[in-house]
Amino acid sequence: MSIKELGKAFEPAEAEKRLYAYWLKNKFFHAQDKSEKPAFSIVIPPPNVTGILHMGHALNNTLQDVIIRFKRMQGCNTLWMPGTDHAGIATQNVVEQQLAREGTSRHALGREKFIARVWEWKEKYGGVIIDQLKRLGCSCDWDRERFTMDEGLSQAVREVFVKLYNEGMIYQGDYIVNWCPRCHTAISDLEVEFKSDASFLWNIRYPYEDGSGGIVVATTRPETMLGDTAVAVHPDDPRYKDKVGKFVILPLMNKKIPIIADDYVTMDFGSGAVKITPGSDPNDFAMAQRHQLEIISILDGEGIINEHGGPYRGQDRYEARKNVVADLEKQGYLVGTEPYEHNVGQCYRCKTDIEPMVSKQWFVKIKPLAQKAVAAVTKKKTRIVPSSWEATYFDWMNNIRDWCISRQLWWGHRIPVWYCGDCGKVIVSTVDPDRCPICDGASLAQDEDVLDTWFSSSLWPFTTLGWPKRTQALKTFYPTSLLITGFDILFFWVARMMMMGLYVMKDVPFKDVYLHALVRDEKGEKMSKSKGNSIDPLVMIDRYGADAFRFTLVAYTAQGRDVRMSPERIEGYKFFVNKIWNAAKLTLTNIADFDENAPLEAGQTLPDQWIRTKAAEAVQDVTQCLDEYRFNDAAASLYRFIWHEYCDWYLEASKPALYGKLSGEQRRVTQKTLRDVFGVMLRLLHPFMPFVTEELWQALHAGEGESIMVSRFPEAETSWINRDAEREMEMLMEIITAVRNIRGEMRIAPSMKLKVLICAADNAQKKAVDEGADYLVNLANLESLQVEVDLVEPKGVATAVVGSHRIFVPLEGIVDIAAEKSRLEKELAKISKDLEQSSRKLANRDFRHKAAPEVISKEEDKLKSFQEKYATLEGALKKLKEIAS
RNA sequence: GGGCGGGUAGCUCAGCUGGAAGAGCGCCACGCUUACACCGUGGAUGUCACAGGUUCGAGCCCUGUCCCGCCUACCA
């Protein structure tokens, strides 16, 4: 066969570019809408168009690509659906900042022009991340790339909105929502991040209307008192029983407000009385609804006190706080101030303190949707991996509140609702109406708001496949097979996709969900720009190659555990890539002259049989690990097989055959094994290290073969497994290690050839060693090897025991006997510990009665071998002492 | 306040349904043996957080305690 020559080292930068282009050119990533093959599909968690690749993306997409390549090689019609989302707030922010630098604003531009500007920006800078995913090696079906604001997806959003509306699942109303005064929009409960803040608890006295003293309330937000419309106490509180129904005077505002009773109030907190500000607190808002209280909003959309704030009008909320406190103090209403730590909600986007505010918003009735989403997981229609996340999922779903889906932004899917200026009719439609269906008036105005970005993301698994059209792709690939994403968007995205998939498609969006952990730095801290500890994936790819980088991520992805990343770790796997490269060089140069067609006369050598067994095991193991999403275990298995089995032992053991020390026939058999096993190895490794494996696969086939991408993933060849050969080879390996150990401990130069004598227990044992003699001589660097059944132990030797073999290395003239004495003593100490432990166990009557028979016989075998080993070593030591004395 | 995960070799972590404590990196010693010094060979290192319990037997199961992360929550 002809083989391509390999360079001194793998050149990732050049090879990655070339190979990715080759894959693209041949459309290997492309999935068929219709196919005989079983379908396998994953939709990408769409990154923000504004996004640039960070470690989280790198991990997430590497895992997806591993599974996708694995399934593709297994013969599935495999679709990895890529795309980006429009990220309402983030994208709008970016363009607004750009406008600000130009000295203008979106308001100056107007809605239409602004949106045009955002599109312009998107075309120019958006989706950088797509190219970055390509650098990672992602084998997405790029021909199908989607964007949440695409024509088709936008239409789908309207369809779903209208369906929900018509079925009474969407409503509009004035409710208290989380308002971001900087982004100028409502956000959902999920988009609020709570941060603990060291502040104060201000105690304020509200005098009773009749002048008979007052009631003290505590607050962390004194400025909100301007909008107080009641004071609440617990109905059972004896202190206030007779006060309920009476009135207090709201200080500063000089206004009468009632004292009400509600069991929301905790009696033993503070004074047991709470000020109620329905316009600025969700709990107070709820109470206001229960008691028909007046609801006053004292803040405008910017967080500035409005006309309802009396003298404080025009002041920023924090400025107003200071002034209110000062005035209360001045007028004698402030009873006390104590330091207090509490949680403050912030906008997840801009970290501005959230202002709970009453405004008109659109909501989705979520309970009915959530119930079905819970049932789907209970019934295992969707499986969450690791399953420990199920509890979190259930908990959230069961305590869910209606979803506020309207946003006061310009960039996004505009709500498909129109209001007739003539008759007031509300029109909800999938197509833009020209005229009012009731009065035929033409003065229609569309709702100003857009939808939460997550609304369109929640439809992603089917809209990307063409819905609302009943496309072939949809038929083939929905429900998708698997979703891989970070646990941090379990609620934001996974849960909502579950709800929407079930609602719209009447089926779950995916069968499996694999949730991976976060990437942290080597100290376990979250990576962030401000901390300066973030690692740029692209820099890592440039420095170490995509293969090494990917393998590192996979190797550290244990279920339910964070990934700790550092350049040093990636470097370690770069060394692994180098090792593979060099093993390939050795392998390929030695099989270059292998003639496939000539019949093989000789049988396989022991190492041949052994490495085939190990290869079959590795295939089995890696396949199972991937099936179970145990990524780190798969990586470890590959690492061990390639480095410690193939390179350390098999390549070394096959050298005699390759370098012509064995017969030509034997050489050809070994060549065949090399070629077979090496091919298996490459294919097994390909999902993890796509580039170097492709490069080597091409070399193996002299550039004439098909891509490794579309080759068949290895299946465990049971015919390759030979347990006898495995056992025999491993026995030889142990003997070799024992001799090397003596060499190392005795400080015998590696270059010095040794004479070794082995005393075998019987003829069968002797034969086994004799058969491996060549390997032994070679790998232990021996001058001679003598194996006998009745060997009288020579004098002045170093001794080791492997199984029932006693191994002697004559030391005369090589080292001093004292060194061997101390080595033996050390060994004896070790073995006597084992011996003692084992015999104590076996002496225990309960153990003999209650333990499983196979456990007992195993223990007995152990004891026996300990005893033999002990006796041999002890004898050897005694002899040495005789010589020494 | 509730929930989840974790505490195993100097470091980062494996350890599946209880049956001789493992890997990688780091460390020490020796070695440029014709794939690889991005390497090879050998070596050292552990009260498996703590205290009880179940069991013939516990890193693994149960109870409690102490730390460390994370998620979640309307106590002013």
C-alpha cells in the first residue's frame, strides 16, 4: 500500500484550515431531509448574534460535535442545526452605543431607521461566532443556518402568538413587573439577578390620625413611602387588633391611609407592621389587589420621581431616598436606623437595580403549559441527564409564575396586535391587517412592544426545521434526539422549549437533554472579563491546536462537575496529539510496503492478539461512554488505549517483527495488525480530535480514501478478543516490569544487558514464557534468558515473583548485595501487610459463612499467591544474608 | 429559609450495582535505545473531612456534625 510521508510534527494551523475547507467542499456536514438511515438531530443553543466565542460556548459546542460526529459515523442521517438568536436587549444596546458615539440616538433616528441600522450592524459584525465555531471544528449543517429574526422564524413567532391568544393563553394587563430603568423595558422574573447589599433598615413612625401616638414601620426603601396606600398588620396581632380599620397619616405626604389586616405580615419581624406600596413592590401589589387598595406609581420609566411624589418630583430614586430620610429625621418621624443586609434585584444585562413597577404588559398563562412539561419528564418522554437536575426542573415548573413576554424595545419580534383608531377594536393577526374588520377603518396602530427573545428561542427546535410549514425536515428530525446545553439556561430555555414544543407540536422537542457544567479557571472561579481570568478559546486553538483544546474540554467534563480550565492542561493534551502523530509516523513507515492482497501464512503473534483484544475493549468502552454521555470517561479510555497500550507496549513489542528480527511472514502479520488497529484508533478518536485524525487517515490511505468523517465508527470486533492471549501477554508484561524494576532500584544502567533466569511452576508455564522470550529479551534488554521448571536458585541474584514465576537476575559483578537486601526487605514489608490482611479475613468465620463463594475463592487465591511470593522473597533474602556474612 | 453538588496522593479529579485505594500533572532517580526529550524506564506519596451506625466486609449504604461551592426564595 502507498503511504503519505508525514512531517516532523502536526501543524494544526495549516491543517485545520485545509481540512475544514475540504469537509465543507464535500458537504459532509449536510443532512438529508429524507433518508433511509435513522435520523439523529441536535439543535444548537443559538448564541447571541452579538456574541463572541467564550469557554462556555467552546465546551458546549465541542460536546455537541463529539456526539454529532459519533452518530454520523455510526451511519445516522445526522443533523446539527446551527444558528444565532437576535438577543433583543444586548443587540439593541450595542447599536445604541454605536449611535451614541456618533452623537445621535435611536429616538433621533426613529424606529424604522433604527431597526435598519441594527440589521446593518448584524450583517456586518453579527455572527462572528459562527466562524469561530468553525475554528473549533464544528460540523454543523451550515446550509441550514437560521436566525431568530429570519422571515420564516418571524412568521412562526406570529403563528404561535396568535394561537396562544386565540386559545386564551395570552393576556394583557396592568401588573407589577420588573422594570429596568436603564434598558427601559420590563424583564421577566428570570432576568433579575439578586445581589446582596449592605444597606439600612429605616424605622419610621406613622402617626395615628387621631393623634394618639403612632405605628412604626420598617423599610429598606424609604423613598417608596411617597406611594404608600396602607399599613398592614397581622390579623392575630394583639398589639394592633383595635387599630385595624383606623387610619394613619402618611408623613411628608400628609395623607390619610388605612391600617389593614393581612396574614402576609410576620408578627415577629420588627414592629409587626408593614408599610404597603403597591406601586413599588410585588407583595404589596398582591395585597392591594386583595384589599382593593389604591395603587400609585411614584416613579417614571427612568427611575425618577413623578408627579405623585409631591415635593420630590424630578429627583432620581436614590437622591429622593436621601432627601426623604433627611426630611423624616428633621420632622421627627425617623425612629431609628439599623444596618441591614438584603437582596437587591438587578438587571441581568446591565446590572442596574430593578424597579418593580406597574405597567401594561403581555403575559403567557404558564401553569397549563408547565403541567404538561412536567408530565413529559415524569413519563420519561424527555430524559434529563444527569438526572439530578430533574428535581430542579420540577421545582421550578411547579412554582412557575406567568411569563411576561412583552419588552419595550425596538429590536425584536413586534407583537402582532393592532388597535383600531376608529372603533377601538383589538386585532390579533398573523398578517399585517390593512383595515379594521369591524368598522373597516384604516387607522390601525400596531402594539409598540416586541416579544422577549426567549419567546422565539423557545420555538427553535421546530421553527428551524421549517414550521409552520409541514416540511420533510420537520417530519424527519422532530422531536430532535438530543439537546446539549449548560445548566444555567435550564429555566430560560430548556423549560420553555419543553412547554412550547408540547403546546405547538404536541410532542417533546428533544428526547434527551444533557446539561453540562460551567467552565471555570484553574482556581475554580467563574471566568469573567472584569476578573481578567478568562481564557480566550481562539488563543488556545492558535497556540495548541483545536484537537488538543477539544480533548481537554472533553476530558474534564465529568457529569455534574465544573470544568476547570488552564493553559497547562491544554498543553498536556497537545503532547498527546504529538504522541499520536509520532506513533502514526512509526506505524505508517512500517506498513508502507504491506501488500494487502498477498495471503498471510503465519498466525498472529502474542502482542498482535493482545492489542486486538485491547482495541476491541476500547471500542466497546468508548461507545458505551458516549451513549451514556460520560465524556471524561471516554477521553480517559482513549488516552489509556492509545498511549499506554498501543504506544507503550504494542509498538515496542512489534519492533522486532518490523525490524526484521522475526520472519518476513511474521512481519506481514504484524503489519496487518498495525494497519487494522491504527485504523480503529483513528476512527475511535475522530469525534474528539477531528483534524489530526483526518490528516492521518488521509496519510494512511495516501490521500485516496474517503474522509474519516464518513467512515464507519468501529464496532467491537468480538473476534478480536482473545482472553488467553491477553492473560499471557500481561504476564509477560509483568515479568518485564519486574526486571525493569530491579534494574531501576539497583541502579543498573539501562544500556547494560542482563542475564535472567526464570523458574516456572510447570511445563505449561514454561512454554508460555518461552513463547514470549523474544519480547522479554527485547523489552527488558536481556543478554540471555533461561527458563526451567526445576531451576535451582542461584546465588547472588536479585529476585522477583510474578504469578507462579520466580525471576532471578544475577548480580555478581554488577551491584553490591546490600542494595538488593534492602530492596527485598522493602518488598517483604509490603507483601506481609497484604498477607496479614488477607489471612485475617479468611480466618474470620463470619466471612467464610456469609460472603459470596466467588469472593471467598478469590480471596484464597490471593492469599496463596501472597504466601508464595513471601516465601520466595524471604528465601532470597536469607541467601543473600549468607553470602554477605 | 429551602434545595443541590462536593470534601480521596502536593495539585486537578476518577472510583459503575459495597469485596486487594486509581489516573493525569507535579516530584525524585536514571537514560539522547534508529516514532516521539511535546520522550522513555523505574520510584515515592493517602487516618478516602469528622463522629457514630448497618454489614463477615464501607471511599461507596444510613444518621449526625463541620467546612466549600452553586441554585432558589416575597419576610418589610
